[in-house]
Amino acid sequence: MNHRLLLAKRPTGMVDASTVRLDEVPVPEPGPREALVRVRYLSIDPTIRTWMDDAPGYLPPIGIGEVIRGAAIGEIETSNSDHYAVGDLVFGMLGWQEFTVATEGAGGLQTLPPGVEPTLALNIFGVNGMTAYFGLLDVGQLREGDTVVISGAAGATGSAVGQIAKIKGAGKVVGLAGTDDKCRWIVDDLGFDEAINYKTEHVGRRLRDACPKGIDLYFDNVGGEILDTCLGQLALRGRVVLCGAISTYNDKKRPTGPGNYRALIGRRGRMEGFIILDYADRFPEAQTAMLGWLAEGKLHHAEHVVDGLESAPDALNLLFTGGNAGKVIVAL
Amino acid sequence: MNHRLLLAKRPTGMVDASTVRLDEVPVPEPGPREALVRVRYLSIDPTIRTWMDDAPGYLPPIGIGEVIRGAAIGEIETSNSDHYAVGDLVFGMLGWQEFTVATEGAGGLQTLPPGVEPTLALNIFGVNGMTAYFGLLDVGQLREGDTVVISGAAGATGSAVGQIAKIKGAGKVVGLAGTDDKCRWIVDDLGFDEAINYKTEHVGRRLRDACPKGIDLYFDNVGGEILDTCLGQLALRGRVVLCGAISTYNDKKRPTGPGNYRALIGRRGRMEGFIILDYADRFPEAQTAMLGWLAEGKLHHAEHVVDGLESAPDALNLLFTGGNAGKVIVAL
């Protein structure tokens, strides 16, 4: 049988037991030119929470009664297609379920090159690494010597952003994280210049000390007050890369915006959003660079793996409570 | 004697009688290589209100007891300088006073070419026209076919933005203004495609009707709720040009920001501020273009002239009450 998690009820606030419903249906039969995929690793990403709301977004909301949408890695179990060989690892929007069918053509899945660890493929070679690379270099237009601030810095994306910034010649890289352990990790193991525990320290004051000339590039994963504080400390021609707003995704009412946005006028600043799917054509460029840095020992990564399909909702909540360091993955 | 208006007290909210103090000092004596300037026309701009607050900005606040800072056109009255001939019209930060001294070099004034109407020089050939031109084309990167929305559309800058957008091939230009007369003016005389009276109409609904494919370029002069509404209706890769935030300059507490800023992520949007002083080197390029459009009858303008130095504070308030259409100027 194929076990699946369906959206039972749109959450208000955090996802809880009533949000999803476990369902059991026969394993699907692949037709001609199709293959059966056994889902192995779910990529747990903050954006999944936004798809659960009945709100316009870059993808339509997940419908009530539909399988929870999410990126994942699976393994080809049986195949009627020349595109997929049994044993191949494939990546795509497989969803929160044990089995699905791979088709050819536009809806097809990406086959992973042999030898890439699946959990790593979901992290720095996957959406998070790509988001870090193109968000920092293309949207943010990192320049040598820049003072870079990153929120959610111990997360899968933030931790890669900081390391790429150092590799590419940033003058100073400051990360915000929510525990002292995470702060130590990003400084001691990942090479960030400074870390601020935003839960226990005064972010505005600490940033002013750490970035006396202002912030040239702020990579925003969280939104809310921290975005507002960083806007208020933007350097001349500073750039704000809007990657996510995780501090607001569970809000029950529409969040207020950053009052300091007006600093963009006086400082000639820019605030820009992006969606990594737009860069799919250029992923190989980033993946090649990341592979090189990994081989040189310049790029570190961490995965936080939890077991079992049914733990996926709790795994998603880890991103909001900050219970993870690095990439959250559910192993099936 | 030289009459001057000094900053007596920082305003909370609108400027009033207690904000400025009229002062009388001897007419200054120009030294060697200097000239005496009689101030003729004050340029009344929203940004002057921001300089009255004790807050960081792109220029330092006006000090208590200092002459109110402001751009103006003056006439050379006597001259000890080869740079300035008696009768020349000069432009610069002359301030709210009857006389000042022109120096040579870095602090020098720009001499107007003969034949340019001084009030026009303050409007489309001055800061407003330059702001419209570079804000729309350089910061906003207007593309042919764009749906453009402009707030403060009957103001000196907004009215120029809409006309330049039409000249440069915008698909649709929608202006927001605060009276039916202004709405008629920008459509009937200036060629905007549509106007919305933001004081009497439902802006969100009217914009949705006027811009069914979303807003490609929003030129923001006002901030506040209208900025938020436009962000919520941004088209894919939409751009928000932050020129000013006049709806917030008189706020007694820090205004909240636009909650819809998150739309910048899903729509891959960009919000960018600028200060026109940065473009000073490129003014001739814009002035040449504007002169051509003026000669071809494609560019219309309006000046709202009030008389007497002492009416300057009330003239400034016109910008906030919307009592003007076009450029507000004080004739001395």
C-alpha cells in the first residue's frame, strides 16, 4: 500500500495533528513510458507552510484532501521508461507519500548523478544550495569587501550563504541564529566572522557594533523585526535579498511591514525577492562551483534527519521552533 | 536688510506658525570672487519637511536657528566674480531668505541658460523633472508596454513621470490624485490613461480593474497604504520606485511598513530608492530630452505660485493637504 499525508485542514498558526491526515491507497501502477518511484527522503522547507494557506503565491495552495506538496528524492523501483533505470535516484516534487509515478517530458524528474549522497543532494546541491548561490551572487550582487548579514544563518540556506560569501571575498559575514550552539557552529565550523543570538542579545546594538559602516548586503530568511532592524542599518547602496519570511508564516493575521523601508530612499537601497525555480537552467553552474568548494574543504554542511513519513509535520515545525541546525530531512 | 526664515522649533505633525521665525539681518557683503544673490523663487519640495526632523537622512537635519534649507532660483545683484554676471539667474540651495552670497568652486551655483523661464527651470528642468526622468527610466527600468501606476500624480514629479512613461511607450499609465479636478487634469491635459481619486474611490478595487495583469512599475511618491496596495498587485518582476513617502512625513510616530512587501518574493519584485542628487552629472541628458518633448508639445507642466517669503510654510503645507496641482513655488 502507498501511505500518504493529505492536507486535512488549513492550519492557523503552527501545523498540528489536525492539519494532515494519513491515508492509504494501492501503490500506483506505472503505465507505458512511466516508472514507479519509492520516495526515500523528503526535503523539509519553510515554503511548504506557505502552500498550506489559502493565499496567492508563486505556486497554487495545496488543496484540501491533496497530498502535501514537497521536494524529495526517490528511487526508481520499476520502470517502463528508457529515461529511468531501476535503482536511479530521482529528484522532484514527489510529495509527502511513499510512492509516486515518474513520467517523461515536462513533468519528468531529475536523475541524480551517481555518487552523490542523497541527503547532500537535498541540501547544498539542492534547493538550499542553489538558493544561497543565486540569491547571494545574482540577486544580491555580492561585491568584494561587503559587510554581509544573514538571518536564519544556521539553517540549510543561511549556512551556505555565509560560507559562499566568505569564499567570494566578503569583508565581514555576520550570522543571526537562535541558540548559542548554532552561533558557535557558524563561527567555529563554518567561518562566519560573528554570530548574534537573536533570542538573547539586542540585535540592533550588536549589529551596530559588528557593522560600524552599515550593512552592504542583508540576506533575509526571516522577515519581521530583524528585517526592519537591518533596513535601519543599511549602508549606502545596500541590498536586501528577500529569500523568505519564516518569522511570519505562522502569523494568524497579516503581518505588518518593515517601517524602516524608507531607509531605502535615503541610502539608495534595493530590496528584491526571488524564487529559485527561475534559476533551474543555471543550476549546473552553481553545482559545479559547490562541488569544487566541497572538495577543497571550504564548504561545510549539516543535515538533521528524522525518520518516518508520519514525523514530517513535526519536522516542518522544527524550522519554526529552531530545533534544527542545517537541512531538515525526513527519511522514509 | 535680509529677511530670513529660521527653524525655530522642530514640528510634530504639520508645520505651523511656531515652526519658523522671521529674522532680519544686514544684507551680506560679497567678498573677492563672490557675488550677491537676490533670491527670486523658492522651490517647495516635500523633502524639506524631512530635513526639519531630528532624524538621520541623506542630508543632515536643519539646525535650530538655521535658515530653512531649500532649492531656489536667484538673480545676481552685484558680483566680484568672473563666474557670475549681474542679471544672471542661478540655481542652488539658496534657502528661505532674500539674499545670499554665491561662491566659486565646489559650493558654487548653477547658472541657468538664458531664455529658460525661472519657474519652469524649477519644475521640469529642475529637481522634479530630473527625478521623474531618472526615477522612471534608470531606477524603474521602464519597458515598452509596461503598466505604470503613479501616486501623487498631479504633483510636479508625478505629472512628469506619467507623461514621460507615455512618451517612452508604456502600455498603460494610471495616476492617483486627491481631487476630481486633478484626476481630470492628468487624463485630459497630460494624457494619462486613467486616474483614481484616492480620497473618494476604493483604490484596491479600481487598480485591479485598471491593471488586470498587475502593476509592472509603481512610482511611489506617497508611501503608506497606497504603497501597500500596489505591492499587493505587483506583476511578475514588478518594480517599485521609491521616490518619496509624503503620506508619512508628518506622522508623529514611526509609520508601520508595507505588510505586502512579501509579494516581492513570490512575484520576483524589486523595490528601490534613489536620491536625485546622485544623477547631477547626467542632468544635461535629461534636460535635452525634456526640452525636445516640450518643443514638440508632448510635455505639459503646471506651476502653483504663491507670493512672499512669509507664505513659504503654508506653501509647504499645500503639498501635504493636496492644495496644489503642479509645482509649488514661492515668488519673493
